[in-house]
Amino acid sequence: MNSRLQELLNLYLNNRATPDELDELWDYTSNPLYTNELQDLLADAYQQDHIGKEATDEQKQTILNFIFTSTEAAAPIKIKRIGLWPRYAVASAAAVAFIAIGVWFFNRSPKLEGGKNSSNYAMNDIAPGKQGATLTLSNGKKIRLSEATNGELANEAGVIITKAADGQLVYEIKNTSDENKINTIKTANGETYQVRLPDGSAVWLNAGSSLTYATNLLQNGKRTVTLTGEGYFEVAKDKAHPFIVSTGNQEVEVLGTHFNMNAYADEPVRKTTLLEGSIKLTSENDSEILKPGDQAVSQSGKLHVRTVDAELAVAWKNNKFIFEQQSIQEIMRSISRWYNVEVIYTGEITKETFWGSVSRFDNVSSVLARLEASGSVHFRVEGRRIYVLP
């Protein structure tokens, strides 16, 4: 398939593709199965100066727009965005090519060559977070789940709490009880964990988050949990018992659905993103009904609903950082939580916004090097402190 895709791409870049060949190329570029292959071919084309003398300036600009700014109106090439760099206005094809291609190849390189502080990263690298959490039982007993052996951990009010072989915390009701025991599962910075509640609902907790709930989950006829930080929910359907997620000044009510809530105390806004089903979101005196693809942004008690790519909101659950026009402060807050580091700003903070993706399995050096490749920000790592420099 590589040779055919290469052929079609060469025809397009040299302005010799027929309408049928353009349609065939569009079929490939619209298919995520060929995204990586297309990225490799485009990178090789730029690296070896094979764009083609016959290609028009408009075609060159189209390619660069997709690589650099993802201007989706510029058909027929559609390229998945990669790497991390600031979104500048495109001034000219030549200028953008110089910047974009340099960042493109830097981000594709497995080495940290070229970064201003690459040697500093190598000497002071920080490993990514891992699976872990602390379970606090109703009697105050704390269990470090990363250290606990698999099997039964506790039996409270007729509910058996076990640690499964995959590390997941599982609740199972063995007999009914009027006694209500409250549990809390909490992830520290640098930890993530998954819990399966007694109704079958699954919850993934991001770093620096907690979930509080009754062992049998029911309170006044409703399935009720309290969230701090960020969690992704896959709620089991139960029309007789609505599922309530409370984050303090905000509440979500569902019957059965998939959604993500970001309610970190240090974030200026709270975001609730719906992937499947429907939810009712209430924030102080404001409320909204969300449909799949909606994201409700709550700030100062007011809700604003917008349409987003919902998968981006759960990138963390899928072990990725994906940034969409985010400031360096937003990005560094995520890095601080996942790598369990302190972030210190020195000098003027860049006003550029960044977009792109990187694996959460990577060491912090990989993320910082990609950000630094933009030229608009630099870093120094000392122990578990990251200094952000202009």
C-alpha cells in the first residue's frame, strides 16, 4: 500500500493527479489506518525536497496548512495533527515551511537532539505516572491499592470489595443492608486508577482526583458519588435509580451514559463532556441537557455549551496528552499532576497557544523537548521542579 500511496501523493504534489486519483488519495487520507503512513511520506517528501516544481503555491500552502494549522477546508489532503508547537498565523509558504518542517522532524525524532536543555533533561528526567490509589474505608482504614495483593480487601455492609487481577477495584453486593458505609478512593499526583461500582458502573480517575460514595452506592433512592479532580464515567443503565455525580457547586444526573468531568480546583473552568447518551448538568442556578459531542463549560456558576471532539476530553484515559490551543499554563498544570512535579515560572510567560499530542507513557523530557522545539518556551529541570523560562 505504501507504493500506491506514495504514487498518489507524488501525483498530487506535482499537480498531475486526475480527478479519480484525487478521489482515491482522499479515501486513503480520510482513513485513520493510513494516517501514520501518510505522515511518514509527507515528512520524506519535505526532507528530500520532493514537493515538486510543478506543484502550485496553493497546493504547497494546502499541505502546510494541514500539517501546521489543520485548516480542514483545504481539501483534498487531510492530515492528523501531531507534535506540540504554537499555532502561529501563516504568513507565507516559505516562512511556514521553514518553521513547520523543523518542528515536524524534531517531533518525529526519538532522540532529544537540538533541544536547548537536552542534556539537562537527560540528567534530570522524570518518569510518568502509574496505576495507584488509596482506598479509605468507613472505619478510617487506608489501603494502598498499588501495594495490596489481589483478592478480597474488605467486607462492608454486605458489599465485598476486591482488587482484580488487572488492578481494578471491584465492588459486589452479596446481601442487602440498611447500613450505609462511605468509602473514598483517591489518586495522588502521578497516579490513575479504575473502580467498578456495585451497580456495574466503571469510573476512571485521573491524577490528583478522588471519588466518595456509599459501599452500596444508593442514597435516598439514587446512585450518588462525589468527585474532585477528573473522572471518566461509564454508567450502567438503571431507570429506577438515577446516577448523580456531585462536584461541589455542580451536579450531573444520568440514567446510563458515558461522560467525562474535569473539576480540578486549580482550573479556572470546569468541563463536562458527553460521549454517549444524555445528561442533565446543573450549576448553581443554571442547567443544561447535553447530547453526545457537547461540552459544558462552567465558570462563575454560568454554563456555556459548545460542540467538541469528545474523544479529546478522554485522551488522558487512553494514555495520551492531547492539547487543543491550550496555553502553557494549562499544559503545565496537566504535566504537574501526571508527573508529580512543581512548576515554577521565571520571567515573562509566553502568550502562544499550543496544540498536538504525546504519549503519557513518555518521560517528562519527551514532552518538554517537543514544547521547547517551538522556540517560544524553554525549561530547566531540577529534581522534581520544572522551571518555565521565556
